[in-house]
Amino acid sequence: MKNFLITGGAGFIGSNFVVSLLNKYLDYHVVVYDKLTYAGNLENLLQVTDNPRYTFVKGDICDATLVSETVQKHQIDTIVNFAAETHVDRSIMDADAFMNTNVQGTYVLLETARKLGLERFHQISTDEVYGDVPEGIASLESDPVAPRSPYAASKASGDLMTLAFYTTYQLPVTITRGANNIGPYQYPEKVVPLFATNAIDNIPLPVYGDGRQKRDYQYVLDHCRAVDRVLHQGKIGEIYNIGTGHEMENMTMVRIILDTLGKPESLIRHVEDRPGHDRRYSLNVEKIQDLGWEPKHSLAQAIELTAQWYRDNEWWWRKIKEGDFQTYYEAQYGDRLRAAQ
Ligand code: NAD
Ligand code: TYD
């Protein structure tokens, strides 16, 4: 394991992972393979742009020819698949790209790994594949998948195909299912960066429904360390949940953001809920803890650090929010916010 193809490496978690991997393992080479969709951003990788062990290839994971050529040219032995369409609200508006990238794209990568006999294929998945989790229960890796949004269904499909390649062809696969990540370089459509940047600009924070939904907001670098742990110590063919194992209501998360930024609660707007909104996710994380991993940040610390990063890095997010984002924002929130006045 030395030559990595990191798909989706220009996105939020992928870029954080690439930087950590290159800093930690001085003999590893990383090729970031990324389509640069609206969510991909080479500015996330500025810290490694000049690193001789880093290469960038612009490409789509659905393009079997380019994937295969890239793997062969760079003598890739390990694929870590972060590439995905990732936002639930966009999947509700239009699921086409989710089906292409998250289902077909994952299949293309698996088939390439199989044909070229790679050492490892690692699939980055999500707690959302377990669906809505009732109070008192924490999802185990052995639980059946029960996705409820088009995004979650597409990710569950990717997981199932990954497991099928292990069972059928003995492809050496591992899967991690992470809870909500937050931290530097997250595209400001996701709730924590959206709310932090709105608060900085003194504009309303659109809370879906009563805001009492529960999520495990983990710090992105904790998640990246856990993926690293699974790559190096995980058992082939296994799934590992990754999260703090604690959840928080969205209203609590909102208040921590506002407190951190010194902004008033009058910015909160309760708006029409997301259709099919999963009320709660909760992961049992004993299996990853058994590999010796622990998160270094609590949920509250992760939220504070994230809000502070957005306060201190307007150079990164302001131009994103001024571009095509405005069209998305109006489609997603325009009527909701007007109705909530
Ligand atoms: P992101 O949206 O920030 O980045 C996704 C990246 O994938 C972008 O750089 C984009 O350009 C690239 N991409 C999209 N389609 C592609 C294609 N067809 N070919 C090549 N590249 C393509 O996503 P993220 O939040 O960093 O999530 C990364 C992975 O982690 C995803 O698989 C996601 O499902 C999973 N995940 C995310 C979270 C979270 O809270 N963000 C939690 C658990 C799991
Ligand atoms: P999100 O960041 O979209 O992640 P996911 O839905 O994949 O967990 O949303 C996190 C939580 O925040 C979820 O319960 C939905 C809620 N939310 C809002 O209340 N308002 C918003 O504008 C967004 C984007 C999310």
C-alpha cells in the first residue's frame, strides 16, 4: 500500500484525508482523481500542490477508460473512493447525478480494481444507509441497510456492490460508514458551514421543522484518522462505523454556532421540513474503537472549531457563496424563508 488513487480528493473530506496521508507517510504517493463538480475545489489542496508525491488528474469515476489508464500509469495499488454526490437536499431535487456517480461510478472503480488486481479498494460510506434510527438504538455494522433518501439509497447501493465484489471475486475491500463530518473546506450547502456563514453575514439560519433531529457531528480529521486506521489495520471484507457515538439535536448545534460567533438567536428561522427527513442517526462505534481509534474532539468542540474556521477563512467561502450557489439557495430556501417571515 503505497500508491493511492484518492477519488473525490478535491472535495471536503477527501482533501483533508489527502493532506493528512501525505504528511504522515513520507513514502506514499497520492493521485487525486476528481471531476471537479460544484463541490470539488483545488483550493482545498493548496497545502500539497507543490508536493512531488502528489498528482492531480481531472476525471469522472464513470469514465472506465480514464480510470484504468490512470491506475496503470501511476502504478496504483489502493483506491480510496470519496467521490460522490453528497447533499441530501440536492438528491431530493434531482437524483440523476447521484445514480451515475454513487452507483455506476462505484461499480466502474470496483471493476477496475478487480481487473487490475489491486491490493485494496476502500469505499467511503455514510451512517445514512441505516436510515432513521429509533431512540435507544445504535446502528451496528451487521444491521440491514434501510436508506430513505435518494442520496442514502445511492450510497447503500455502492456499499452492496462493494460487498458483492468481495464475496464473488474476493476483491480485498473495506468500507467505512461515517457520521456527519464538519471542519475546514466543507461546501457551505451542508448545515454547519451554511449556518456559520449565514450567521457571519447576519442572515437567517433556516432550521428544518422543529430542529430536534439528532446527528453525530464529528470533526473531519478524526474521521480521516479512522479511515487511515481501517486501511492499515482493518479486516478485509469488513464494514466499520465511524463517529463519536454521541448525538446532538440540531437546535443545540445552532446555538453553539451562534454563541461561538457572538450572534443573536433572532437569526433562527424554522422553515418547512425536508421531505422524508431522517429524525435520528446513531452509530455503535465499538468495532472501530477495538482497532485502537478514539475521536479527539467532542461534538461541541468540532462545531466551535468549524465556526471559527469559517469566521477566519472568508477568502475560501465568500466567492463560493456568491456564485451558482445563489441559484441553489433560492431554489432550496427562497419559498421556505418567505413563508417563515
Ligand atoms: P464533497 O461533496 O465535498 O466532495 C465530493 C467530491 O467528489 C468533489 O470533489 C467532487 O468534485 C467529486 N466528484 C463528484 N462526482 C464525481 C465523479 N463522477 N467523478 C470524480 N469525482 C467526482 O463530499 P464530502 O462531504 O467530502 O464526502 C466525501 C465522501 O464521504 C462521500 O462519499 C460521502 O458520501 C461520504 N460521507 C460524507 C459525510 C459528510 O458529512 N460530508 C459523512 C459520511 C460519509
Ligand atoms: P446536512 O448537513 O444536510 O446533513 P445530513 O442531512 O446528510 O445529515 O443536514 C444536517 C442536519 O441539519 C439534518 O438534520 C438536516 C438539518 N438541516 C437544517 O435544519 N437546515 C438546513 O438548511 C440544512 C442544510 C440541514
